[in-house]
Amino acid sequence: MSRKRRFEFSGRLQRLPPYLFAKLNALKYEKRRKGLDVIDLGMGNPADPTFEPIVRKLCEAARDPRNQRYSSTAGLFNLRREVARMYRREWGVELDPETEIINVIGSKEGYSHLCLALLGPGDTAIVPSPAYPIHIYGVVLAGANVISVPLENISTLMSRLATIVEGLFPKPKLLVLNFPHNPTARVVENEDFFKEVVRFCRRHRIIVVHDFAYAKTTFDGYEAPSFLRTKGAKDIGVEFTTMSKTYNMAGWRIGFCSGNPEITAALAKIKSYYDYGLFQAIQIAAIVAMRECAEESRTQALLYQRRRDVLCRGLQRIGWEVTPPKATMFVWVPIPKEWRKMGSINFSMMLLEEAHVAVAPGRAFGEEGEGFLRVALVENEQRLKQAVLQIERALRKRGRS
């Protein structure tokens, strides 16, 4: 007999499916409570410590009573000025810290609130798929509709978009991009892609939101281009950056939305009703990160590159077809053909149950993710080697049974 609900919740909540990662986390927790050692490669949650100069500055700034009061929604001016300097230094982009940069409490929060500022019932956003879940559900929470476009090949993405948009009325209001890409780790090799994006979206009056979370987590000499470096990009869109991956500051929850001043102002207006800004000590520590920790961030990217090599070589050794990515902290792995019929969710659950290795099923990122796993490079090299061994043993045992 089904239990009757005590409360009626919003239609907004009903549009959200069960969060698959919550189920995986519950299973991991259950196994750890039983004393089992689970190698967790499921979440992009950096396990390496935040760099010492950043932590030291936080401790110092936290003791100052001036930093213990409410902050401003947009963030400290000195912080926004440092972001502008970073953009000029890294990508040759000029930004006005007064009007073209706003501090957000992590790019996930900033993106979600931006969707509330830009979208409502009847509006449509285009999101390439597979996609980081919030890119879809930020739109859903705003009451708008999502059109998913398969991200099979970056070079053909714009022609696919053109086919879709030409037949739509009213036109989509938003295009969400994310390169280097989570979960697939695809990258923009040629900046002509962003030029085409600007031309297309200007013609159709579509706003572009580019999630640039893995801007500096790049390998083998590859350098990820900023969308804002493209001529005309600031006329039609914004870009989110974050301190989470570059500086191992994931739990600090600090990022930035930069670009078109009307769009950043809209985000600032929405946020002014939701929060009083981020703890100022964190903002001050972030300034130190951008000023003093360039070498540490390069070292961290090299660390991810070595882990990538260890994982990919290990999986290739046991017969998996794996292409080493050029960026992000993930490897997007096709499930071996003999196991693909299980589906990515069941296969992931089986690896957790029998190999004690947690990975993210591709289906968690949309239908186009089916048949793949996303493996996070958050454990050390020895643990990654051990994960491959445990996967190999579990699959061999299964194959014999």
C-alpha cells in the first residue's frame, strides 16, 4: 500500500528526477560504514589540498572583524579587478571590473540564478548533450524548456543548431556551452568555432552562457580558449569561471560571471534578493590565489595529466578503448562492448558492488551519455592503478560465472 503524501510540493520540484548521484553516494556511504574501502572516482571533487598561501591568507583575513560582516552581492571590487587582470593576462580579454564581472558562490549557483534572471515559462534554452546536470536543470528550475542537441562532434554542432533554430518560433533565448566539456572532456581546437557561435547567436538574438570551469586544467600543451576572446562575444553573452579546479578550492564555493554588462547586472539583481555575498575572507584569499599561485596551478594540472596517463594506460591494458583527454579532471570511457547491454547505470552499480570502485554512469548526463562512464582523476596514481586491478578482477570473475 503506497504511503499518502502529507504535503503538495511545487510543480517545479516535480519536474526534477531523482538525483542519481545521491543514490550512488548513499551506496558508497553504506559500504564505507561496513568498513569496505571504496575507491571513489565518481565525483569531480578535488582531493588535493588548497594551496598553502591561500589557506594562510584566509586564516589571517578571517580574524579581521571588518570581514565578518555582510559582503556585497557583486563581490569586493579588488577581487573583481583581479579577475579582470587574470583575463587580460591569460586570454588577452579586457573586462571592466565595475560592470562586467560579478562574484558568484560557485559557478553552479551563479548559473542557476542567471537562469532565473533570463528565463521563464515559455522560454527555451539549447543545451548540448550529454551535459553537466545543472546545465539542464537550472533551465528547468526557471520554468523554461530545454532542447538537447547531441554533442557528437564539435565541428558539426553549429550546423545541427542551425537546423533546429530555423524551424522554431519563438526562437530559443539561451545557448549553453561548456568547453572543455564536462562530462566528455571534448575541447575547442579552433577558435573559429566561437566565431561561428557569435555570428549565429547575434543573428538569432540568442544569449550565450559559456561554462569555463576547466579553463586551466589542460594537458599536453593544449590551451583552452576563452569564449570572451572572440570579437563580439561580450555583445551576446557571459562566461563562468571558478576557483574550484585550478586552485583546489571546490569547497570554498567561489567563481565569477564575466561579460555582457546587462546580463551581469540581471544576475546581480536576482542575487541581491537571495544572498548577501560571499564571506569576505574567502574573497581576499581568492585574490592571493590569482596573484601568487600560478605555479601551483600549473603543477596541479600536471598532476591530473599524470593521473590521466596512469588510468588510460591501465584501462587500455585490460582491453578497454580509451582516448586520453586534453583537458578537465575526467576521462570519458566507452563501456566495453560485451558489457554495454547492461546499461551504464547497472554497470556502474556493479562496479561499486563487486569492484568497490565508484564511477559516474554516462546516463546521469542525459540519453546521449548512455554507453559511457565518467571517471574522475581525483585519487593518487597508486589508487588509480588499484582501481583498474579491482575492475579487472571483478569483470573476470563475472565472466566466469
